[in-house]
Amino acid sequence: MSGRGALAGYLAADVLATAGVRVSFIAVPWFVLTTTGSAVLTGVVAFAGTVPQVVAQALAGPVVDRFGARRVAIGAEALSVPVLAAVPAAYALDVLSIPLLCVLVALAAALNGPADAGRGALVPQLARHAGTSLERVAGLAGTSERTASLAGAALGGVVVAAVGAPYALVVTAVGWGAAALLTLVATRRLVAPEPAPRQGYLTELREGAGFLRRDPVLLGIAVMVAVTNLLDQAYSAVLLPSWVVASGLGATVLGLLGASFSGAAIAGSLLAAAYGDRLPRFATYVVAFLLAGAPRFVVVALDSPLAGVVATGVVAGFAAGFINPLISALLYERTPEPMVGRAGSMMTASAWSLIPFGGLVAGGLVAGVGLAPALVACGAAYLVATMAPAAGPRFRAMDRVTEHLDTGATNDATADPHPAASR
């Protein structure tokens, strides 16, 4: 398959897998909230569905580098299908309890971690095969993710309203199965990098962590994003669904809010793909996070009209569209390709490390102080976290020529249109 065909197939597979996940993001908390009425239990299920993903993401790096990103991504996606299908099957048999749901979402999350690690590690290979820049491929990948989020959120709301939350996970299972098949076909001619000499698994795992620890830019991003991801999880898994339920609105409204955010993020990602290599990275990073974060919490805390909540989500989504392509380009630019699996999975795991606690924190806050104060507290924390980059010099190195810390190879993404190929 040609370079452009491989890239198009990869992006289409990413849309299918991510859309399926977004459907589950609506279906699972909606099922727990509407059957138990408990924000705390909703947070517990969200915890069960994120901890295994973070752990598996961290542990998957050496596996990706040893066995190949393609094999890991396809294998994990295929294995997810029967796990996800077990949820509607258990519900149909009238045996779906909250503990069983926790087990099943935990298994699915454990497979999602290596699948994400494998898909992410394919980006440098795709850029080289397609003869384009990392910024362009990362931007297109961000666009596909946002497109999937839009479709998945809208579809999730409709399907949950039509057939019920448990049966909506059939869509998730189908999406992951189709993604595995499409990835298998689209990426069959990619040329993988020469693997680094094999060492012990724990040694390779430490290498990935050590690389991240020695790079001040990537480490700073991972720490900041860990905090904002916790707050985003609190918002999406508990706070926003609780507001929708308390306002007497339906699952379709929850889907509308997710779709409006994701739709605007598509536009932001497309602009990032087209012009990302011309934008000042540090300024873009800070402004995008400021717009994408705290305002969403404030408008909901004020119990604003639905139109105001949607409008704020549109602005936030547009800004958020610039964030992931920028971070991805920085990661691939600063990491030698044979280490992309280890370093990338370790960075993602670090950034996701607090996500499992987002639902628990939100559930505890809602139970303890009420929904509006919980939203205000999380919004204030988001504002503080997004202002952190302006306080020190670490993040400003985004705009400078970088060096691979373990090879000493200089890499200027603006001068070299194919930085992955120069490593």
C-alpha cells in the first residue's frame, strides 16, 4: 500500500477504535448513575476502568520495541472484542452487577493500554513511509482522534437512549474489531526500525523511565498533563453526567456536549496539522490549555443555560485540538526511534497516572460538598495547573533545537522535514 494509503488506513482504524471508546465513556457512567444513583460508585467504576490502562501502558513499552508496534496494536485490539462484548451479554443474562462490570472494564482497559502504545509508536514509521513531517502526521492523528470523539459522543448518546447503556458497548466491540482488521491491512508494508539490542525486560523498562526523567521538556509535560487529565476525568466521568442528570436532561444531551467539544477540536487539530510547524510551541501550549480547561467547569458550576455550556465547550474543544499534536510531535522529535515504544508508553503512562483518581476525587467532592462547589474546586485546580508552564524555563525549551539525550544527535524539526528518518 502507498504511503498515503497506509496513513489513511491507519487514521481510519484510529477513528473506529477511538469512537468505540467514546461510546463506552458515555454508556458506562450513565448505566451506573441511572441504576444506582451514586456518584461514588460511578467514580469507583471509572477507577476500575482506568488503573489497568495506566499500568499496562507503562509496562507495554519494552514489548512494543521487542515485538513491533504493529503486532502489539493489532493483537490487543483483537483481544478486546470478546471482553467488551461480555458486558451486553451479561446484561442480557441478568447477571451484570457493579463488581462484574468493574472486572470487565478493567480487562478492556488493560488491553487498551498496549493498543494505544502500539498505535502511537507507528507514527514515525508512517511519517517516513508517507514522506511527510511528524507535525503533519501527528496533527492528522489528532484530527482523527477528535473526529472519532465527535462521532462516538454523538453516537453514544443516541444508542444509549435507543437501546440502553449496556447494549451500546456492542458498538465499542465492533469498532475495535474493525480497527484491528484495518490496521492489519493498511500497515503491512511499513518498515519497522531496527530493534535495539535486547536486554532484560526490567532494564529496558528502566531505560524508558530514565529517558523521560532526563528530558526536562517531556518530563514537565507529563507532570502537568497528569494533573489536567485527573481533572478532565473528574469532569467527564462524574461532574458533567451528574449535572446532566440533576438538570433533568437525557443521555442525548450528554452526547451533544461531548460531540460539540470534539467537533470544535477537529477544526483545531486540522489547523495544527496544516500550520503546527509554524506556530510558537510554548505560547500555543499555554494558551490552548488555558482555554480548554477551567472555563468548562465554571459555566457548569454557575448552572448556565445549555447553550452557554455548549458554546464554552466549543471554544475549549477548538483550543484542545492543538494540544495532542504538539505533544506528540515533541515526543517523536526528541526520542530516538528504537526507543519510541519505551519512552512513549512511559510518558503516556505518566500523563495518565492520575486519571484513575479523577472519578474518585469527583465522587468524593460531590458527596462531601455538593456538585457546584466540586466544580469550582476542580476548575480552580485546572487554572493553577495550566499556569504552571509560565512560572519556569523548562517548557520554553519547546521552541529550541533539541538533542537526543542518549545519542547526542541534533534534530531541528523546522529544518528537517523528516526528523524520524534522521535518527
